[in-house]
Amino acid sequence: MTTTPASPDPAVVTGLPVTIRDLHKSFSGPEVLRGLDLSIAAGELFVLMGPSGCGKSVFLRHLIGLETPTQGEVRIDGEPFGEDTRARFRLAMVFQSGGLLNSLTVAENVGLYLSEHRLRKPGEIARLVADKLALVQLDPAVGSKYPTELSGGMRKRVAIARALITEPQLVLFDEPTSELDPIVALTIGREIHELNRLTGATTLVVTHDRDLAFGIADRIAFMAEGRILAIGTPEDIRSNPHPLIRAFLAADFKPA
Ligand SMILES: Nc1ncnc2c1ncn2[C@@H]1O[C@H](COP(=O)(O)OP(=O)(O)OP(=O)(O)O)[C@@H](O)[C@H]1O
Ligand SMILES: [Mg+2]
């Protein structure tokens, strides 16, 4: 008897355009975001690159409602984004830490949003979970494992599958290659690119991984100290003369 592998269901969506105007954010101390302006086109694969601590994660959290701006605004699909409008958009975020629940199996993690909100029947959720696992190149048998039993690369894939379960129109990735070896990082980067092309979802990746940024981006914004210093194609950024960008791109380990 032959078994038919679950066929990946790319679930084509209409990607949402995003516009950021004069975005400022401060907590108790100095401003973390100091006036960001950015437009991301529907379906674009946009990378926000910059050094550690420059405010990338804080920025990203504004696009999913986990932070509110001190000043400025976020528009999604032309509408001001806030508590009252958030439910109109299908948004998903793959967190820097993965954010999987260790007490649940992989399948339960991936299907959690649908089961918690009782959006689908259990059989349907199981089918969708199998689809999403296949989409991120995971064997269906992984569904019954617990996150702690998986490698770092597999956990990232599960986190991506979980984000895809709602068929989001905007997907946010926070450091998708952190803590991965270079080969696995390369594969995850390729998969993010392929998912963007297959689904049509607007995709925003924030990272300090130069190889990832240059490997997958349609456009890159370079951020430092809470500001965007340049926006352009990977070629534009590679040849940008700004000293902070030059230093970031040239930084390499050399023994003293
Ligand atoms: N909830 C918070 N309260 C106070 N300060 C915060 C909060 N969240 C972030 N920050 C500060 O904002 C700054 C930017 O942090 P952020 O996590 O956005 O950096 P990042 O660019 O994502 O860095 P990395 O590349 O290391 O992930 C840091 O100085 C951080 O301490
Ligand atoms: Mg971060």
C-alpha cells in the first residue's frame, strides 16, 4: 500500500500594504524609535536590517498591536492600525524566541489559535495543521512530538507553521535565523522567500543577519539608533556610503 503525502496548501492571499509615518516610541528612558517612515507594498518581502538593540523588535511589535506609538501612526491597507481595527486584518508574527508552548505537542501548538477560538472542527484543524507542517517541510510524525524534542531549526519551522495557520495577509518574522547554524539558516531563508512568493502575503523580516537580508529581500531598510538610514534594493544598500552601513557590512571577525 502506498501513502500519499499531505499536499502543501499554499493558500494564496491578498497581501496587505503597510505605511509607517513618523513613528516614535519611548519607554521610561531615551526614545527607542526616533521617527520612522516606511512604506511596504502589498506582497513585498521587505527586510529591516540593523545592529542589535537598534529597536527592530520594538518596531515590529507595533505592527501586531503589542506596542502603541508614542507619536506617529501605522496604517495597514490604508487604515489606521489600532485596537479597534486590528481584527480586520489577518496578521501573524514569528517571534524571536519562537514562543512555542512546551507543554503542548507540535500539532497542538500549530493548531492552537484555531482550537482556542473554536474556529474550526477538530478534524479540520488536524488537516490544516498537516498542511502547514508540510508547507514548512516537516514530516507529519513531528506533530506528536513536544518542542523540547526538536532541533532549533525544526522549532523555527514549527513557529512558522503556527504563524501560517490563519493564512495571514501580513507575516512578521523577528530574527528567523537567530541561533541556527549557517546551513539551516540558509534553508529557513529560502523557505521564507518561497512562502512569500507562494502565498502573496506581505512579509516583513527584521534581522541583523546580513546574509539573510541580502539573500531574500525585495527591498531592505537599514536601521540604526532608532532611525532608518537608508531604504533600497539589496544592491542600493550594498553600495550605500553611510559610514554606519559600511561598518555594519564590513564587520568581520579578525584575530587580534
Ligand atoms: N518594554 C521595554 N521597556 C523598556 N525598554 C525596552 C522595552 N523593550 C525594548 N526596550 C529597549 O529598546 C531598545 C531596542 O530593543 P529591541 O529589542 O527592539 O532591539 P533589537 O534591534 O530587536 O535588537 P536584537 O537585534 O538584539 O534583537 C533596547 O535598548 C531595549 O532595552
Ligand atoms: Mg530583536
